[in-house]
Amino acid sequence: MKPPSPLQALRSLLFIPATSTALLPKATSRGADALIVDLEDAIPFAQKDAARPLAASAIRSLAERGATVLLRLNSEPELWREDLKHQPLELLAGVMLPKVETADQIEALEQALRSAAPRSPVPVTIQIETPRGVLAAPSICAHPGLAAVGFGAEDYCATLAVPPTPAALTWPAQQVITCAHAFGLPCWGLAASIALINDPQAYAESVREARAIGFTGTVCIHPNQVQIVNEGFSPSAAELAWAQRVVDADQDAQAQGIGAILLDGRMIDRPIVERARRWLARPKT
């Protein structure tokens, strides 16, 4: 098991297309835990070259204002190698490689990052977005250089040529979640469409269900999603009150040399105490 990743606490990760310079002034006021400067899906192929220096400028601007910044690369090696050139890697909390299907892709990126920034290694995060990637999730998540895992619902369902519904997404999402948690990694995503913008109730339900099956946060494609995500991936006031009572009761029990205890008609033992401690350690909205 790897030690906890510094990315573990991130709930909301808001995409900022590298070419959308008009979005930068307000980006750090949206409430997102992290901002992802995007060189992949948001950038047409013909604009990739022009987007790279804009990405470097955006990273510097956002980092100067105290933001936690990641850079999403293109998935093809010939493109992501160009993406990395002249980027201020030392300012990044991580780079994100999309459409990962093998651990070898992580290894190649990690080697390139070690060469580019030998004194300040950049954490590698990935997105699993295809059936091949889902099937290879155990070996992918076991890679020692990996810091976080994302599940790409939209791309996964595009591969299947089906709508991004829970019926299509729950099993692959749980496969990725289980493999990520098995190696101590945060896992970002929804078992539903990430594109819901004008139906906040439906989106909030998707976020609640995502937390219930083990996702720790998700990417956002619009600022209106950020607060919903932060609330949905944070313990409620009732959960926090329960967690504090569990921790307090456990401390009293330990002082008396007692193991499992009874609280509100329910046996409280070590796994439940650990869950309570994790809830109390999560960011608050």
C-alpha cells in the first residue's frame, strides 16, 4: 500500500482550456480545489501548437494566485512530449495523462518527467476511459509512480456507443475505484455524465451516488458544478457530528481498555472508527 497521496483531499477539479484566456481572471474564485489546464479534448488539433505556450502562461498565473494546478496532456506520446516542453513543471501539483490502457504509458511519462525535472518530480495522475483501460486497471493502479486515478465516463460510453447512464457505467466505475483504493490512490469521476450543467438536482444526485460507491472527487467542466461537487464529496453536518461522537467514544473506550463499543444501538469497532476519522479529516465546504 502506498502512503496517502497529497492529491487525496481534492474533491473538485475544474478544467480550464489552455486557449480560454478569458476564463483565467475568475478561475481562482470559483471554489474548485484544483484547476486543470487542458491541452487535450478542449483544444482542436490545429490549435495544439498555439495552446502550449498559453498553457505555460496560465499555469504561472494560476500558481501565483495560490491555486493547485494540474496540466492535462494529450494521450499520444508524440503530442505529450511536445506538451511538456517549456512548461513550468515545478509549479504543477500533477500532470494528467488521459486514455491510459497500460502501465507502460505511465512508465514512459514518468521517465520523461524525471528527465525534465530531476530535482522536483511531478506527480502523475491518469484517466482510465476505455474498456481496455478498465480491464487493465489492476496493473495500471499498481504502478508505483501513480498519484491519482480518474475514470472518464463520457469517453468510455463513446467507445461503447451508448449513453453515459449508471446502467452502463456502474461496473467499470467500481472496477477502477476498487483498484485505485487497493493501492491507496484517490479516484475521481462519476458513474454518470459529467456534462450535466442545467439540471443541478440530477447532477447533485450523480455526485452523491459517486461518493457512495467510492469516488473521492470528480473533474468539473463548468464552474456551476464546483459547489455541488464540493458539497457532495464532503461529509454532511450530521455525518460529521456522528463521526465526532464515534471518535470520542473510541477514545473513552481505549482509556478503559475496551475494544468494540456500543453506540446508538450499533457496535463500533476499528473499521468504523477509521471511517469516522477519515470523514473528520476531509475538507469542509
